[in-house]
Amino acid sequence: MRNILLILITFSFVCGYHFAATAQQTEKFKLARIKYRGGGDWYNDPSSLKNLAEFASQQVTIAINPEYDDVALGSSNLSDYPFAFLTGHGNIKVNEAEISNLRTYLNRGGFLYIDDDYGLDEHLKKMLTQLYPNEELVELPFNHSIYHQVYDFPEGLPKIHKHDGKTPQGLGLFHKGRLVIFYTYETNLADGWANPKVHNDPAAVRQKALQMGTNILIYALTHGR
């Protein structure tokens, strides 16, 4: 995985979509952080996604722009990004136009990674029911390739923050056989990506969070249709 072929593989998977053209023109993939309504703090830990992009670029020969964009859930610009990230602690409020826009993005090859920052779960699941009423989140087995892209996680997600003390879960939502949403619950990887002084996580814990985040990011960039 750690060679120039990964760039070619990535482009081949996403070729034909607007975000692929954007990536080739700028020579770097740019990531999106999702803005949503309802009062949830979508904007928390602004250093997280930047740090993940920088870490992943150091580990794998693929150009990722660390300067991500904040993109509203209903924005037509969402199609410019191969990877979208959503997090927060509270409510998410969506209308039909936003749901339709997100569904179109995912159906056309986009990928959404969601990290529960504690308190997001019940609101998120309501949104997903609207998004894909005939699909359900399923827990991914530990042999799924998302756990083995660049780093091996044979026991699944690392535990970053205690939250309710439950075992971390990596949940997926599939559309026509393709994983379009990956949702991490009771781990809080993105807190582990944040600047060290934000949460005071030990270096070893942050390393695991960044490694698993790299797996998710590389999976997303190489599995668009």
C-alpha cells in the first residue's frame, strides 16, 4: 500500500466523478468536514482532521491536502470531496433537501465517516433512517479490509476515550454492496487526532487513533466507484 501505485489505484476507483477531477487538478485530495444544523457542535476539535491528513500523507505515498473545508450538508459542493467527516456531541437536524444531497453524494461514490464524540448516536440514527430507510447499520467483522488497509487492527477499533465504558463498535451502512458510511461508536478516534494538549491523551493512544484514522481515509480514497 505504501507506494506510488496507491495514487493510481485511487484515481481509478473515483474516475468519472467531479471530486476525482478536482483532485487531479490540484494534485492533492481535499477533505470535507460536515456542517449541520440542530445545535450539535460539528465544529469541535478543529485540529483533528488536519492532523489526520498530515499523518496519513507521511505514512502513505498519496497527496492529501491538510487544509480541509467546512461543507454544509445541503451544499452542492459536497460532490467535490472524496471523503467527508462528521462528528459532534448533540442534535442533528436535517431537511429533505439535505438528505437528498447527501444520498446523491454517497450513491455517486462519496464516503462519509462519522465519529460519535459522545451524545451523537440517537440523533445520527434518526438521520440515517431518513437517508436509507431500507438499509441498516451493521457491525463490521474484524477481518473487514478497513481494519487492515495500512495498519492491522485484528481486534477492531482501539479504545480512545472511556465514554460509557462500552466496547468500541465499527458500524457500516452499505448501498448496493458498497460501504458508503462508516460509523465509530464508543471509541472517539477524532479526539485522538486532535492536538496533544486538547485532550491530554498519551502518545501511544494518539498513535493508535491516527493509525486507524489512516486506514479509514485510505479505504475511502480507494473504494469509490
